Amino acid sequence: MLEVKRQGIAEEVITNIQAYLTDVQRDIAGSIHIELNWHKKIGEEINQQAERIVENELDLPANKLKANNVNIHKDKFRIEKLLSELQLLEKITDEIPQAIYQQKSAEIKNSSQALQNYLATHQQVEEILDLSQKAIVSKQITQLEEAEKKLSSLLEEENQEKKKNKIQELEKQIKEYQETLIRFSEQLDQKETQHKETQTTEEENQQVAQSGSEKEIEIELVKLELINDSKELPFEIKDEVNINEDTRYRYRYLDLRRPISKNLLLVKDKFCHELRNFLHKKDFVDVETPILAQSSPEGANCFLVPSSIKERYYTLPQSPQIFKQLLMVGGFNKYYQIAKSFRNEDARSNRQIEFSQLDLEMSFATAKEIMSLTEKLLKHVLKKTFNHEIKTPFPSLTYQESKKYESFRHPFTIPQKKYIKPLLNNKIDPERVIGEAFDLVCNGEEILSGSIRIHQAELQEKVLEILGYNKEAREKNFGYFLRALEFAAPPHGGIGLGIDRLLTVILNTNNLKELIAFPKNIDGTCSLTGAPNLLN
């Protein structure tokens, strides 16, 4: 294919040279004819001049005639010379094109031969280069193979020590995995035994009794793969190890690997799951309420959240109190939510600035009905979670008996019926008014508060006035809520149950922090993340 292409190029070059020589020949012939025409024109002019001279001589004197005769001879000589040159030029003109053509043809022939010789030489050079390149490539491949062998040998020697160390690490981990597998097999044995006890027939039970209730299983380790390395642990992942609290919560994700820490969160998950199951069966609806809200006076300082609107801010809710009452106005007669609550106050062993609570509200329910529902709820959840039966109804204290216990009352608790009219007419001291409210106390810890809410706008505004809110303040802070009560709000009441606090009492843990995955310290800081951040 390459040879055919080269031959075509040579033929094209020869054709171009021949066309060029033809153009040269044409140009030379044209130039010669122009020269001949010029000489002929000169000859004609000489003849015409001679004739004029002859005619004029007839009238000239003798001395001028003699001189003219001499000039005529000179001109005649010139004319003859010109004619001779003209004949020679015509002869040359006939011979030049043929000579030039032959010369150029010879040059073309020589050029064609030289081109063919060049192509042949070029082909030979290419063949030599191909052979040379093949030899070089072959040599390089050989050298590369030798280098790879040397490198492989060096790497193998270098990795021997690393492999040795790695094997030691793997042997150590295998030992730990074997211990874990043994524990797993024991747990599996227990679960299998329990399953057999509940699922087997009487015949199978007899077979188990004859062979013994304990069973052993053997697990063969087929393959061990290291998924990820670990740095040296800041403490041992064992329950019996005593760990500094700050270290534990700085590495909370490692602390949660300990069974004792992990199990507490699993218990909390089971507890909340059973709360939801019970309430759903009672036709309660789980509704989320806002986290970014307006401040409300509920006995604790609020967390402020800056807004993108200039000089405006949100607060994090201390409870969903007002929003759940608005849901009652909206026709949700049975509401609940496991809600996040925030209270900007000093933390204690039984308090956190961020915690979870069961929030529950019912329309057209009395305080006794709500307390009865609460008792049934806790009885169900404790049975399902801890397999523990509690007696109901719970023991109760009268108001007079409970006066020695300090308890907070928020401003949305309705007074008992006999105090409402005197309170509206300013005929009773507000401090003598008793509200429709109740608390649940366990082992000295208040774990639940509940009350019947105010559902009349006039009464709610009066209570806010007694608490020191003037008309402007009432409108600014509670205007939206007071307007909602004007649209036939139903009687309603509810509770707030501190889930973390109740589980702390039941599980007898030392601190509420144990029931929260990533808790805050007493001063409100987070050992894990370093929160809160400094303001820039």
C-alpha cells in the first residue's frame, strides 16, 4: 500500500515538470517571434528611408549628392548586415525550441530516475529503522522484566517484617473475635433454648429434657478480613472498667460500644415504642409542633435563636404547651408527641437543658380521666418493657397534704370551678384559688405534671392580668392564642411526662445523662463537640 502511494507521488511530480517545460518552450517561441517582427519592422523603415533619400537627391547640389551617396552606401551595408542577422536569427529560432525541449526532457528523465532512486533508498532506510526499533523495543522489554523481578524481590523482602507484625496483630484480633464468638454462641444458645421452649411440641420438649436443656454449637472460622484499623483506645470497652466521666463523654461513640451504655438506649427505645403502641390503639394522633417558636412564660429561661430578620429572634420551646392547645381548637381531640424540650438553666443530675418528654392532650376530658389514662399507659409500658406489674390506681395526696411540696403551675391551668366566677369578678384573692392540676411523683422525683387548661378567652386574659401582663404585653405575647380561644375552644387537658427522668428512676442510674445519646454537662457544654461555640 505504501509503495503504490509513493509511485503515484513520483508520477505526479514528473507530470508537473513536463507541464512546466511546455510553458517555458511556449514562452521562448513567443519571444523569438516578437524579435523577428521587430527586425522586419526596422528593415521596412530602412527601405522607406532609402526611397525618400533617392527622391530627395534629385534636387540636391553635387557636393551634397556625393555626401549622400556615401551615406547610402553606409546604410546599404547596415541593411545587408541586418538582413544577414535576420536570416541567422530565423535559423536559430527554428533550432532553439527543439534543443531546449531535448534538454528539458533529459533533465526530466534524470529527475525521474533520481526520484525513483530516492524512493528505493528511503524504503531501505525505513526497513533498517523498523528492524532497529524492534531490536530496541525487545531490549527494553527484557530490561523491564528484569527490573520487575528485582522490584518484586525487594518488595517481598521489605514486606516480610510488616507481614510478620500484621500476622501478630491478626492473631491478637482473632483471639478477641473467638472470645466474642463464644459469647455470641452462648447468647444464641439461650435464645434457641427459649425458642424451643415456646415453639416445640410436647414430644420435642421430652427429647430436650432427656438430652439436657443446654446445647453447644461450634463455629468454624473460614475467613477473617480486616475491614478497618483502629487507633489505641482511650479506655477498655468493658462494663467493669471504671472510666472518668469526662473521658467517657468525650469519646461517647466508644462508650456506647459498652453493653451497659448501649442497653440503656435500647431500653429507652423499647419504652418509647410501647408508649406509641398504647396511644395509637387509643386513637391518639402523633403531631409535630414547631421548634422555632415565640417565647412563653413557663418558669425557665429560653434559648434564643437569631433570625435573618433584623432585630428579631426565635426561642426554642420549653414545651409544646400552646401549640397542643391550638390543636385542640383545630379539632384534634387526642394528640401526643415525644417532643424535644429546651430549658436554659443550670443542669443537674436529674435535669438536662435538652431532653425528651411525652406530651399528651385530650379534649372533653376531666382531670380524673386523664390521670386514669396515665395510670393505664404506665402500667402497659412497664409491663411490656420490664415485665413488671404495677398496682393501680396510684396512691394520691390531697392538696392540703401536698402543700409542703413545692410545685410549679404554668399560667394555663384552669381554677377549680367554684373559683372561676369570683376570680373574674375580683371577689377572691388569687392566692386562695386552687387549680385543676396534678403531679406524679416516683421515689421523690416529679416525673409528670398535668392539668385541665383554660379554654375561655376571658378567663385566660384575666389570669394573665393577675400575673402582671398589661394589655399591650398580653397582645404582644399571647394575642394569637387569645384569639384562638374565642372560636369555641373545647374543654381540654393533658400531661407532660419526662421520659429520661422516669427511666433514670426505674433503672436506678446515677445521672440523667446515661439515657441521652449525646448529653450536655452540668455547665451546658458538650464534651464531645465542644459546643456551644464562641460568638465571632
